Amino acid sequence: MLSAQKGDSSAFAALVRLHERRAYAVARAIAATHEDAEDAVQEGFLHAYRALDRFRPEQAFGAWLHRIVANAALDIGRRRKVRDADSLPENVALPMRDPASDDELRRRLVAGLGELSQRQRSVIVLHDVEGFTHGEIGSMLGIPEGTARSDLHHARAALRRLLADLWSER
Amino acid sequence: MTFDSRIGPNGREDDITNALRRLYAAPVDEDYWSDLAQRIMTRITNESEGDVWWQPLARLARVGVLAAGVALAIASIALTRNRTADPSLAYETLTDTPRTSLLQIAIEPDVNTEREATLRYVIAP
């Protein structure tokens, strides 16, 4: 880290290799698509590189980077929303990675996630899929921990309600 | 329709979580990550190289901005002083001029009045 701060690009490359997967996970939880998540990761690392002199060594690099990547993903989401405002409703902006999948739960889950707000969607993915704590999520998304907790509760309840009929069919 | 409700103790919750994990799964191909890291570093290198030619210009721009700031500050100070000076000058002009005129009237003899008096004396019966 210190070498990277002194301008050693190979040291920063090592940081990229070490953190890119987790950074992608953060970005993917917030971004609507894999492509947007990838852009957010690239933007995030670029911002982090530019801001290296402001990084304090006593901080955890991962947490610092995740906040930057999350902001990049949120920015990309806002830009996409403005761009798509006239053409696409929000609830279809979550394409599946594998369009050929016939997994009913997966299909319904995509539809259910489309019913959630963007923040609720991010919170449930960051918590339930990626295992971040409420505090970490709050810090990443710039919201109080209690709000992250409440968003998670509402997101889970909404998904349970939207997918309830799947279990009643069993 | 069958879902594996045996995964974990909470059945359907775990089904949702597992479906979410599949949906948001990161690419597993190692080449993908190598390529992404490479692209990130390429962007950073390009930016750094861009900085090299831009740095002297950026330094000049900074000096220019600083000079403009100083000039603006000097102009503001001069303008403020000018504004402060203007009312006092106007006040002095307003108060001094009549005072001088009155003084002149008091000191200088009134030529017209003397002439008039002489004329009256001459033509008087």
C-alpha cells in the first residue's frame, strides 16, 4: 500500500488483483447490469488511484475502496436512469446473466427484484449474498446503519410476498 | 416445480438466497479477472502519461489562477477604498463650497451695493 502511495504502479496493480473480485461484488449489487458493474469497478480503481494520497494507512484499504466503487456504481446508475428515463421502466433494467435459463425461481426473482427500490435491492444483495454487515453497507451507500437494516427487512418481506405463490405450489 | 428446500434450516429463505447468489455470481474465469486488471492498469497508465504532458500546463494554469486571484483582490480593495472615499469627498464638496461662498460674501464688499449708494447720492435732490 505504501509503495502504491509512493507511485509504484506495480504495487497498485497488485492491489487491483487482490481487491477486484470483492470490488466487483459491491458494484454488481448496486449496478443494474454486469457491464455497468464492470465500468464501476474500473472507475472506482481509477478514482482510488487518483485519491491515494488522501488514503490514511490506519484505514482498511478494502473498506475505503468499496465506498469509492459503490459511489461509482451509484453514479453510473444515476446516469443510466437519466439516459433511459424515456425508454425503459426501472423494473426491466435488471437483465439476467444467462438469458437462456429456464429456472422459474430465478425468473421470478429477477421480476421481484425489479419491484424493489434500487437501494433495497443493493442492500439485500450486499447483505444476503455478499455477507456485508449493516454498518458496512450503510458506509458504502452513504446511509445510516438503521436505514440499511430497515431496507433489508422491507426487501426481504417484499420478496417473500412476491414469491409466496412459488412455495404454495409445492 | 421443485426447489431444493433441504438447503439449510430455513428452506425457502435459503432458496431465495441461493437464487440471488446465482444471479449475482461473479465471473469464474481467471482470464476474465486478469483481463479486467489489465484494462484497469491500462487506464491508469494512460491517465498518468496524460498527466505528464499536462502537468506543466496545469502548473501554469495554477499560477494564472493565482495571479488572477491576486489581481481581483487588489481591484476589490481599490474599489472598496474608492467607494469609501467618494461619499466623504462628496460631503466635503457639499459642505465646503457654500461655506467658502458665504465667507467670500461676508468679507468682500458688495460692489453693486456701493455703486447703487453712490448713484443714489448723486441723483438725490
